[in-house]
Amino acid sequence: MAITAKVEKITPEIAKEYLKMNSRNPRKRMDWSTINKYASDIAAGLWTLNGEAIIFDEDGYLVNGQHRLCGVVKANVPFQTLVVRGVARGITNYDGQLRRTVTQNVNARSNVSVNSHISSAAKLIVNNFGAPKGQGMIEDYILNHVDELERAWRIACHGGTGTMKSKCGSCIAAAYLALRTESIPHYELELFFRRFNGIDTWDLGGYDISSALIARQMFDERGTAARTGLQIQKEKLEIIVMAMQDFHNSVHVTEKYRIAEPFHFSEWMNEVRGKDGID
């Protein structure tokens, strides 16, 4: 059987029919986080025809593309894609529709060069406080605010030399919120994060450093919790914001911060939503 290739419009109904022929797919286990990302992008109109194919073997069985098809069904929105039919049965050397990371896509789309920490901060902001969500929205958010995100990265990681990767996303997001809302002066942010990262700093001028030190301890403890990564980062973001506010107000902290809903920084996010258009 000859191999054929054709661009097709895949509706949710067609996707369901194609998925019935999925018994030979070399990837037996569905990754629902991937499906949810695809569905978000498809629903938001961010999925473009890029040459990556849905593939059927010579017997008509689906061997590549199950996550994209599930994404179409979940989004209930059609999309166009290349469909290849007739490949030899038993072939397994597909890349599994491995997608580029947010960082890779942003750097490929522009002349900027962001790092994974900035991408982590943008993901935290968009996926927790934006609508719609999805990888495409995160990439657009970074490109629209890259200068401010990079400035927040330099502040939070004291010149980009932060010692622990696990700290960077939430710290950058917190610094970004403070910069966007202009609620805390730039030099106070510098002082706070230098102390938070254990860096000897210049004269604090009367600022109480206990908030930064306790926040760091609490921040590190949160990383050991058995929760999803994004939930941990969200809690860490609140810890940093509360500590920055106490530092700004010269509040002496005598005990650990307690996480409470709604987040104390909701008013910051409301202002940022309006400025950044992520409502």
C-alpha cells in the first residue's frame, strides 16, 4: 500500500471515529495533562497547521496522534492537520508528538532569549489567574511582557545567579507583580530578595529582615509537600507576597506565615489583569 498524505479538517466526530482505530498505538498510556493543554490551545484558536501528522498504518490503525485527537474531542472544536496513511505496520520510531517547551517556542518565535525560570513564572501567572489558559497563551504573555519579566528575574535572583531552581518561578512572579502594581519600591525588592537568598546586603536602613528569613524557611518547607507542582508554586507565591508586604511595612514577624484563601495578593492580580489583558 502506497503512503498518502492529505490535509484534513478533523471535527470532534471524526476524531472519535479515528480513535476507535487506536489499538496499535505504541503509546498505550494517555497523558491527560498533555490532552488538556492541546484542548486549551485548540479551543483558543492557537493550533496552527505545521506539518505534523496524524498517522495510520497500512491496515488503517492509528499509530500517532491520539493526544491531538483527544484534544479535539475535549475542546469540541475542529482543526486542520496533515493525515498520513499507509505506513508499514509495527513502526515505532515516532517522536510521540513531543512538543517544544514554552521556552523553546518563545526563543524560536522572537529575537529574545528567555530562560526556563521566566517561563515558569509566566506559567504560574497565566494558568492561575488568566483565561483562557494554555501553552500558547503563556508564550504570548512572555513575548508581550518580556522586559518586565526579565527585570523581575534579575531582582528576584540577584542578577540571575539564584542558587536554587525551585525558588525561581515563584520569586520572579512575586517580583513581577510588585513591579507591575508599583506597590513596593524597586530598592526594597532588591533588599528583600538579597536577604531571602542569603546574600550579604548593604545597610537595611531600619527594615525588618525577619519576614524575608522566615519566608525563605517556609518557602523551602513547601517544596516537600505531596502536592502538584503548580499548587506548590501558587502557595509559595503567596508566602513571598505576604513577606514582601511585611518587609515594606517594617512588620516584625514572630511566627511562620499561614496560607489562607482568598490570596492576600488578589488586589494586585486584579490590577495586573487589567494591565496585561489576561482576564
